[in-house]
Amino acid sequence: MSEFEADLFVIGAGSGGVRAARIAAGHGAKAMIAEEFRIGGTCVIRGCVPKKLYVYASRFADDFADAAAFGWRLPQEPEFDWRKLVAAKEAEISRLSGIYEANLRKAGVEVFEERAEVLGPHEVRLTRSDRVIRARHILVATGGAPTFHPTIPGLEHAISSNEIFDLATFPKRLVVIGGGYIAVEFACVFARLGAKVTQIFRADNVLRGFDQAMREGLRDGMTHAGIALRHDVLPTAIEKTADGLRIALSDGGTIEADQILIATGRKPHTQGLGLEKAGVALDSVGAVKVDARNTSNVESIHAVGDVTDHINLTPIAIREGHLLADRLFGGSEQEVDYHFIPTAVFTTPEIGTVGMTEAEAREKFRCVDIYQTSFRAMKATLTGGAERVIMKIIVDGDSDRVLGVHILGEDSGEMVQLLAISLKLGAKKADFDATMALHPSAAEELVTLRTRSARYIRDEA
Ligand code: NDP
């Protein structure tokens, strides 16, 4: 009998862990997985999936408002029922969690619904049943958790993205702290669902690191939707009041709110996991340090997804988990290719992006061409709305290769997913130009953008 009960023991049944366990089992390995919360992880339970459902809910507000311009008469003012949305979301994520679990069991993976901690290079302990399991390989796929920054008095009155999905009552006045993905997405959702939203952040604009044109377009779109954006400001204290909360700001102002959402980043979920005792090297934020093969400095302990704090996106965790299992048990040598990762920010207006920003391209390439357009969305022609679509193509002026595409507007996430294929294949601007347009669509602008907006040549002297 083998000295190991499992070939692979996975800690954390989120996107990356579940994929690794299933693929490993498919290769004939004995796989086990432990989850202390709910099977499905952040993405399914309190991240991407419920967020997108709430985004859908929020966008009906625009549809109701626009309907009259297209000949519709609504018999009465639409009303939004928060509790109904929360219940519908809960039913859907429970269904998905059930599917995840069923698929694990169908694949032959043994599932433990309790916390597991690492005891050593080949040992984990299930904390509730106090069972110790010896495994040939251990995979840490515990994801991340919200951080509460900056540390100010009264922070305990604020909530994170973990709680906001299930609030007992809809917050009529919401303050969002932070300017990243999570902050802007929830600000847009709650504003359209009817809340008075104020977003405060320390930078000059939201979404630091995104292409400037997208940041500016989103700021305009959010402001147009009635969201108060307070830049270059930090919170200094939160206190309870008779009818809610009051937040004090570094500029001397105060804001009254029903809820305050802190969205100032996430940190790897490694606390108390026993990794240091097992000799696993962590970085300064607690992320598991791994090589290109997702293996830590301890040969038998691996990590995928947000717990490595590399690129914190669900599809990355899934790909890392999948290829790790292929390498460990399927005889593959393939490593993850991180080039041209498409991402979307599910704000309204939405942002879709793949490849380099203008700033990154100008840093890396001698000659950079920009093709940019901004136009009124076709739907807005009848409604008189102000929604604009912004498209930006970034090209290496020397090779004509497309380096990045950034789109702000409806369905930009869907567009960018497909564009990512052509960029990965090495598409040139000439290939975009040679592609037939699909009319009438917003996406056709991507293949009819002939006039260069700018060319930047680096002074090599
Ligand atoms: P982000 O890293 O995107 O944003 C963090 C925000 O908090 C930034 O605005 C940052 O400011 C601010 N911040 C950080 N520290 C402090 C501080 N001490 N005081 C004040 N402000 C601070 O984190 P999120 O929490 O929004 O998202 C976490 C991760 O989840 C993302 O990196 C992303 O990968 C993933 N995600 C992806 C989504 C998608 O793909 N659609 C959706 C949601 C999350 P500054 O810019 O000045 O540093």
C-alpha cells in the first residue's frame, strides 16, 4: 500500500482548486479537497457570479428609462425589490455550488466540508474531524479575502464585498471607499438600483493602471449616472449616528450613509494555514511564492489563483489549477501563458480590455500608434441619452502588430473576449482593416478605424 492516502490534497474548493482536483482525478490520481465555507469559492458564492447577476438587475433601470423613446408606455413606475433579488441570487449560487460538488464527486474526488491546515510537506489536518491525511502533493487554493484599509477609528462599522450581497435592507445611502474593480462595480450597481452613492478614493481618478481613456470615460459615465466621485480623499473616521453612519474625510467633509463598503483590495488567504511551519515561503502580503509551474519552495506543496497574488482573476486560477494537474499526473509539461488576458470591469458603462495600455506600450516600444474613436451609442440616438462608446487600438508602429484594445461601452467584455483570440494570434492593424465590418454594430468601428489619432516615437538619444 502507498504511504500516501491521496495523490493530491487540495485546500480550498474555489475555481482553481476544484479544477485541479477534477483534472487530477481524471488522470487517475486519488484526489481529495477540503472547503471550510461553501463549495464554489469567492467567484461563485460572493464574487463574479452574484456580482454579474446584480449588474443585470441594475441595468433594467436604464432599460425602463429608455423604453418610452422606443414607443413603450409602462403602466406604472417600476419598483425594485431588493429582498427578491437577494433570494433569487441565493437560489442560483446554491444551485451552482451543488453542481460544483456533484461534479467533484462524479469525478471521484473525495470532498471534506471542513477546514484543512498544512502540517508538513506531505501532511494536512482536517480541523473538525481532527483527521490527518498524508498526500503526495498538496495544493493551496484558498484564494483571498478583503482587506480593510486604511485603518481608521470605526472601521468595524463598515462592510466588505463579502457582506454587501446579503444586506437585510437596501442601503439608500451608500459610501464606497476605494477606486478599484470592486469599488466601481458596486458603485454602479447600487446607483442604478436606487441608492445615493458616493465613492471616495485617494487617487485622482478610478481604476489606476487602466488605460487613461477608459478611466476618463468611466468617470464621465459614473458622474452622469449620479454617482458622486470624490477623488484625492481618504476617510479618517466612521461613527454611528441615530439613523446610520457618518464618515469623516481628509478634506474636512463628512458624509451620512446607511452602509459603508470598503473595497481597498484583497489579500491572500494564508493566515493560520500552517504554511510557514511546513517551510513554505510567503511574500510580504502572505502570498505563497511559486515558480512558473505553481510550485512553492517545498517541492510537494503547490499554489494556484489569488493565494499567489499574481493575477487575481478566476480564469487564471482555473488555468493554473488545470495545467498543474496535467503536469503532476498527466505527463504534460505545459505552463500557463499569461499573454493577452482579456478582462472586463462590469460597471455601466462596461470596460473591456486586452493587452497593453497606451502608457505600457509607450514604455516598451519605440513607435506606438493610437487609433481612437468616441461616438454616441446607436441606442442613445432615439433616447437622447449621453452614453458614449470609446474604442482605442494600440499598435506597434514598427511591426503593425496590435498591442492592446480597450473598449468602454455596452457589451465591451463580450467583444474583448473574441478580440483576445486575434491578438494572441499576432493580429496586425492591417488584419483589422482587412476584416469585413458587421453593420450596424458598435464593434464594426474596430475594423473601420482608419485614421491614426496619434503616433509616439521614443527619443532614443
Ligand atoms: P484593487 O486592487 O482593484 O483596488 C484597490 C483600491 O483600493 C484602489 O483604488 C487602491 O487605491 C485603494 N487602496 C488600497 N489601499 C488603500 C489604502 N490604504 N487607503 C486607501 N485606498 C487604498 O482591489 P479590489 O478590492 O477592487 O479588487 C481585488 C481584485 O479582485 C482585483 O485586483 C481584481 O483582480 C479582482 N476583481 C476582478 C474583477 C473583474 O475582473 N471584473 C471584479 C472584482 C475584482 P490606489 O489605486 O490609489 O492604489
